[in-house]
Amino acid sequence: MCNGIFFEEKVEIVRAETKLNPTLFVGDGINDAPSMLAASVGVALPSFQPAIRERLFPHRRAIKAPDVP
């Protein structure tokens, strides 16, 4: 959990953990993009703007999860 810290710190935490084990990072904003890229698997929540997601991750495969009521 990385609430309340700057995105630069999140990236460093994810990079350090990824050196030890595969990682998963879930983000909901533009400031989470670097951590999602640094992780083994990055998950963008639906609130993450699709146009921004396309520009940041043009070569990444996107899988849309079904909406949950």
C-alpha cells in the first residue's frame, strides 16, 4: 500500500520489490503510471483515463475487466 507518498517514492519501492519478486501495482491516476510500468504487472483502474492510458502504454496489451454492479 502506497497511500500518501510521492510518486517518485512509489517507483523506487516497486523497483526494489520487483528485483526480489514479481510485483503487481494497481493505480488510478497519471502519477501511478511510472509505478505500473516498473511493476511486473500494472493494473489501471477504470477511472484511469483511456486516452492517457493509450499514450502511456501504447505497446501494452489491455484487458478490460467486466463491470461489477
